[in-house]
Amino acid sequence: MGECDQDKDPGGSGLVEQLKQAAAAIAEQDKADVFLISGQLIEPADTRLIDCVGEYHKCPNVLVLVTTIGGSASVAYRMARCLRRTYKEVNLLVIFGCKSAGTLFALGADTVIMADEAHLGPLDVQIQQPDELGAVISGLTPVHALEFLQEKSFELWEKYFLELISRSGGQFTTRTAAEIAARLTTGHFGEIYRQLDPIRLGEYHRNMRVAQRYGERLVCDPARKGVLEHLIYGYPSHDFVIDREEADDLFGCVRKLTERERNLAQAVEEIIRDDCAKRVAVTRYVDAVPKPEGERQEGRPVDESLSQTGGSENGGAGPQEHDASSHGPKSAEHSESV
């Protein structure tokens, strides 16, 4: 087991052997390479997966076990595109949480396989707040704020308008009552609207469009295009849970685990929990079908059962609801994080 070379076994030889047997069954029956991705989908997780796929691609199909709280939309898109261009069939197996950017990643799969504990999340863009180190805000917050202001402004205008008409005993014309109601409403909400920064609102909108445009490129079925808008605008919070039944309604290609997949999921649970402390996603290739001698890199052991590429040197705050990693500070270049 290694970081595309050698590293120590995270769970002992017994765990590696169990993983090898479970992955061998998948490789034999489903003709699929098996990868495990756990942690935040931020740079350089995409280049690590691309490198791993280029080195270990053997089977026509792929099964990816993924657990993540989210990350960069650009990184998730590159990872999904890499798998789509390399494999005939891409299957995604979710054991615990696959949130936000993980949901974008799932849009590139032919089939999403979800355990009983598994859940997806909305495509909620997280944007770094200005002058706030490490603080992020949902891209939907200003959208919901504007909708709330519009709703309350109209309700107040309507209240003033109707009261002016009724209490004046018909002395006010409709036009006069409407103008007075508008001035009164502006007096209440004008100062609030003046605090809105149109440039900042434009940035929020642009970053939300990033995730939407990536999703449009990943969704091949025209009938599923409406799913994107719902995933972006149809949920009230970043943490909203999308369980297997709801995911099937949205994706139309969601199912339970088979016995072989369940055995594999049980074998990797301990490794996934270990990866919870890592900020950058760890990618492991479960090496069930060793390459022929002529195709292996010089110096790589034939019986290597796991190969990993990931950010084990990156610290984190620990597990969160079985998700893969802690939030951690986000840099400016990840302003489109989801």
C-alpha cells in the first residue's frame, strides 16, 4: 500500500487481505477497477485521481467509493470527467456522506449506489466572506435574503395601500394611495436595500453558475437537466439531507448495495474513518488484479493490495457525522467551493 509507491498499511495485514478479496470479487464479477476517495475535494485531489487512474486502469468499468463533505466544484468536475473519459461505466458507491461537490461528482456517474446510512446534499456554493479569515457563506444566502425582502416589501406596501383606501372613505384615488404606500414602504426598507453591494451579489451569482454549468456538462440525459436547478435552488441549507429514496427520485439511477459491494464497504469503513482527519481527499486504488510484469512500474511489488495518493500530511479537525474531513480554512482560489 502506498502513495502511488509505498506507505504503511492503515489497518493491518488482515484488513488489507479483506479488502483485496472484496475488490477481487468486484473486479471479477463486474469487470471494474475499485477506487476509494475520502476527504475534501480540493486541489490536488483531482490531479492525484487522474494520476492514479492513468497508472492503474485495467478494467472497462469502475466502482468509486466516496465520502466527502464537499470542496471545489472545479476539482469535482475534473475528477468526474476523468472517470467518464476512461471507463465505459462509472458507478459511485456512497457509504456515509457525499455532500455538495460530492453531489456534483455523483452527477457524472451512470449509477449511484447508496448504503442505508448514505446521503447526498444540495449543490450549495460556499463563498469566502471578505475580511473574515476562514469564514464562508452560502451562495444562496443573498438569494434568499433578496426573496425575503421582496416578499416583505410587497406585503407592507399592500397593507398600507389597502388601509389608505379603506380608512379614507374613498377620498384617496387608487393612484394616490399606491404612491403614498410606496413612499412609506421605501422609508422602511430603503436603508436595508442601500446596504446591498451589487458587485458582491454578482460574484455570488457567478459562483453559483459555475456549479450549474459543470453539472450541465456532466448530465448526459436531457430529462435530468431539471435536477440541477432543484439541487442548487430547491433546498434551504447546506446540510440538508438527501437520502436514498429522494436521490432516486432526482437521479433515477440509484440503488442499494449488492452483497459483493456490501462486503467491500464493510472492509473500507475503518480506513474511511481514519481519513476523517485529512483535509485533502485521499485516493486509494484497491489493487485486486495486479498488472502483468511488463506493465508494472519498476520496483513496485506484485502483491501490493492498496495504493493511495492523498494528503496524509494535512491536518484537520476530525470527523463530522461520518463525513470525510473537517471544513478547515478555504483559500481565495476555492471561492466556488461547494
